[in-house]
Amino acid sequence: MLLENMNMAIHAIKANKMRSFLTMLGIIIGIGSVIAIVSIGDTMRFMVSDLYKNVGMTLAYVYVWPADGDGMRESDYFTLDETERMKEVFGDELTYIDSNASVNAEALYGRNKVKYQFEGIYADYSAVHEINIVYGRNLNEADIKGRKNNVVLEANGAKELFGTENAVGKTFRTTIYGSTDDYHVVGIYRLDQSPFEAIMAGRSETRAGYMPDTLLTWPNDTFFGVRVFAREGTDMKVFSDKLSAYLAKTKNRNKEDIAFSSAASEMGTVDAVMGGLSAAVGGIAAISLLVGGIGIMNIMLVSVTERTREIGIRKALGAKTRDIMIQFLTESAILSALGGILGVLTGAGLVMAGGLLFGIGVVIKPAVILVAVGFSALVGLFFGIYPAQKAAKADPIDALRYE
């Protein structure tokens, strides 16, 4: 019986191809919009998650910030000795720690001038953050402890400054903290960015480079906060509580005065916001499904009117009210489901085309597709109930007389 009803529904849809397509158009637009928006949202969330993973999920910044609004004490600042003690106290729980110091400076070589942001690091920084060295070497322990004027430059910046990427062994001049000195290039690294990272970074005239952290904490070796990396797999909430309690004790502060900002918590916040926006915009787009549903109801009412004699003949031959109702509900559901399938293909196709255009891997969840097609069929059933009831309740005598 179901197969017969489906066959009749498909025949009726084929008999009026253009009208059927226009009827499905509202569903196609609605489902396509929902699929596209949800997929774009999931793709953005995946890329943000991937970006944070590249930065390091155990990364955190820690500093003292009086909760009562009082000013900073001299003891609130960190020293190199304190960071060494923290390494001893936390052992392998603390994979890396530095002053998080950086400086903007203009590098000079001949007539070339390039703006740089130099980040201070220790020799073991590459253990927690990948530095793709393509020429020369990374900074080592001797560079750090000896406070040597050695730097590692990003390849594009090196080419701008020296006219070649392989600038290992070359020297440039720059001014840091009012002191002008010569700095020696010991390594060149390649900054491998995904298309999303490049978009987030934007176009900047400032190039990147690394130098010994000890050069940027000189001359008094005190700094506002520290950058830490915990061991992989660490529960950052537990680690935060433990580190905050330790610093509150050593700096004679309340635990609330210790500010702890981790990449994991930031990613969670960003993911929640983006998920909420995606759901909200997807919900707004889903309103167009109601328009599509009303279109289906309208066309089904027209179909009932056009097929009044057919209904009368079927009822005269013994078809029950339930059979007539199921026939028109089946036609309505198929019409809506076909619109849903075309909408899925349209929405997914647009997202995939956009991904290929921008070189970004897209995320399209099968569950979203199944829910979208199922929901479109339900919309067809819901808005097909009234026309189906009208057809089912038709008096067979009046139906046979209808011209």
C-alpha cells in the first residue's frame, strides 16, 4: 500500500514538474541555508580549535592583579630566580616558563629597514612550540645564559631585510630599550600558516623573530607576568588552582589576586560563543522552512481541487477515508523530502565550493544532513494534513459531479 501511494505521489509530481519545483523552492532555500550556516559555523569552530591546538592547549599566562584595586607592589613582579624556583617546585608538571617579553624594533641593513616584533624565548621553547628551522640553528643555552645578541628570523622578513632567505651569518643593527647594537642571525625559520591563520593574522608590515629572553629582561631581570606551558594532558583548571595557590603564598597575596588565563579556557569561551551564534543564525534561517511549508499546503489544496473527480472515483470504488488521507500525506511528504535533499545538495555544495575557493577544509556533519532531510519531511507532513483531510472528507457523490 505504501509503495503504491509513493508511486502515485511521484506520478503526480512528475505530471506538474514546474509547479512541483516552485513548491519545493521554499524548502530548498530553507534547508540549504540551514546546512550552509551550520556547516560554516562548525568549520569555523574546527579551525579555531585547530588554531589553539597549534598555539598549545596547555599554554597559560600568569600575573598578579590585585582584586581590591590596590596598586602593584614591587614584590608582585616576577624575577628570573622565581621562575627557576617554580621549575623546581612543579617539576615535570611545568614544561616551559619564560617572561613573555617581546619588543617592537626596526632592523637596519644597508638602506633596508624592516619592522620586527622580537619575542624573547629560552632554548627549550621549541619543545612546546614548533619552530620550523630551514637555515642555521635555533637559539641554544649558551645564547640565553650569555645574553648574546643572536636572533632567529622568519624567512619572509629575512628576505625583505637582506634580499635573501638564507641570511645566516649576517648582521643588522637595531635599537632595543634605547640601546643600539649589532645583532647576528643564527637561524631562519619558516612560518607555516593555514589559510585561516593567515586571515586571522591579517596583512601586517611587522615581521617576526626570536631572541634570548634574557636580553629583554635586562637590566633588572624583573617582569610583569610569566608564560607557562603545562605538561600535555594536564587539567588546566586543576593546574590553575595549584599554581595560583603557590603564587599567592610566595607573593603574600590572596588567591583571587592571581590572574590566570589559559588557551583552553579561551578556546572554550570562543567555541561557546561561535556555537551559540551558529545555532541562532541557523534557527533564523529555519524560519524560511515555514514559508516553504505554507507553499506546500497551498499547492496541495490546489491539487485536491484539481483531482476532486479522481477522489470521488476512488471513494466510489471502495477507497476508505484513511486511504485518501494517506495518499495526499505521502505526496506532501515526498514533495518536501525531495526539496530537503535538493536543499542539502545546494547548501553543502556552496560550502564545499567556498572551502575550495579559500583553500579551507570544511566540516559537514552527516547528523545535520539527516536531521535536515527528516525535518523537511515532517514539515511536508504537518502542512499536508489540512489538504489531506479536506480530500479525505470529500463526499463521493459531490466529487463525481465536480467539473
